[in-house]
Amino acid sequence: MYGRFALPIIAVLAAGCVTAPPPVSGPVTLKAQPAGAVEVDPQRLRAHVLALTGTPLPRNADNVAILDQVAAYIVREFGAAGLPVYEQRYTVNGRQYKNVIARYGAATAPRIVVGAHYDVAGAGPGADDNASGVAGLIELARLVARHRPALGYGVDFVAYTLEEPPHFGEDSMGSAVHAKSLRSEGVRVRLMVSLEMIGYFSDRPGSQRMPPAPLRRGSFPNTGNFIAVVGRSDGSDPTAGVAQAMRLGSDIPVEAVNASQLLSGLSDQLNYWQAGYPAVMITDTSFFRNRNYHKPTDTPDTLDYARMAEVVEGVFYAVLAT
């Protein structure tokens, strides 16, 4: 998740750019009902995180063979869920990288995109950033494939490469490649959801550092035991609606936040905005809560897999309601 943009974000927060989203007009309704209990196994999430962080070298842009190893793991897991899987390959500076895509529903239908990046910044293990998001993506695909909801739209589950610096903000980002391909093909995207760090939680008062207390509006908590749905400050993305849908299917507290693009656009959703698509980020708020961010201490044992499971279950309901 981003990296060199952390200090500018703090400056933006100091300028008062975080606001509460507009209220949702009326209750959120599901387009389809789950076929039975909606349950995600925390141990499956943990197993994915261990597999993703257990590579012999960091899964960064310099280690293409490692990225390919991780991509192959994601291909196997998507395939095991029973979904068709595709690789979107592209070349940067003579090296070939790939996004991994699993699809539910017809390719010709409008669709939702749910994505998470599988690369890391530097040499850290990247358990929260962003093995947690990829683990959630895999289990969300498994949920959708198991319940087979009768939706009037398709769902693409996309694992991206090259989100982290030095590629962040460049055309080489895997999400930029994917978003542009959808736009060039004339695909109608109802919503893009970026799963960006969804595994770190704390019940200690004062553990949540975003936004600063003088700038809070409403009852934004200072304890890091919630998940955030983040959209743009102009309210053009369905931030509040996604948060409300997540609350239907999850016991974890869900907060909706609209913020300036410098804050709200610091992951793969940025590229979908630039392609003209609505998008939100679902996050534990990164370095505003998790002090292991981009450090060797961002390890699997620091994550809360039971709460991660609640997040995934909530996102499943957001998919059914979009």
C-alpha cells in the first residue's frame, strides 16, 4: 500500500479533508439471498497468509519468479473454488508480470470488480499489506462460488501485481492495466472494491490514529476494532451503501469515510476512478493503526483472523447488494 505518500496524507488530514459520507436514502436490499449460512473459516485465511508470506524471497517487483510463484498459488485457489481463471499478462521494462482473474457470471454482463494486490513493498513479509487482502479475496471467491447467487451482473475477483512503489501511481500498476482494459472493451462496471489491509485490529483505546481527534465529525472511534469503507470526498462513490450492506452480514463495526483523493486513492481503486468507474477501499486504515506497516514485523502472527473472516462475510453481502 502506497509508501512514499504517507507523510502527505497526514498533511491532508491536518487540513480537514475527512468527512462523514452522506446518509443512505432508504435501506439497502440484497439482489439475491445467500443459499444457507455465510461462514468464512479463519483458519483458511491464516493458511493463505502463511502461504503468501512464506516465499524464500520477498514478493516484490524485483523478484519476478516469486511473484509468479504467488500468482500460481492464487490460480490454484481460485480454480479450487470452481471458478474459471484467467491471467492478464503485461510487460514492464522487459519483465513480464501478471494479474490473476477469476470470474463469476457471464463475461458479457455488467460486473463488480473486487481486487487486492499480492506484491509487497521492499523486503518485508507483508502479512497485513497485503496478504490479508488477497486471502480475503480468495475466500470471497469461494463464498460466491459456493452460494451461486442469481445476480444480474458478474463478479471479477482480481489479484493485482505492482501496486507498491516504485510502481504506485504509474501505468505499470496491475490495477491500471486491468481498469484500462475494461474501459477499452466497453465493460460496464457497477462498482470496484479494493481490499487493502484487512487483518489488523486492536481493542486498546487510542489505538486508532485516523482521523486526528480535532477533525472528527460524528462518532468516528479512536479504537482500532473496526473496518473502514473509504470513498471520495465528493460522495460520488457508494461508500455509505457498501458499509450498510456489510453490516447486514457481519458483526464487525463498519465505518464509512469520504476523504480527499490523496487519502482515499492510495490503493488500486485509484485506477478505476481514473477509468470513470465507481470504487471504494475496504481497509483497517493501514499505518494509522498498524505500526508494523512496511516493516519486517508485518508478520502473520499479528493478524486477527476471526475478525478478518467477519470482514469477508460483510463484503459478500456488499456484493449481493450492489
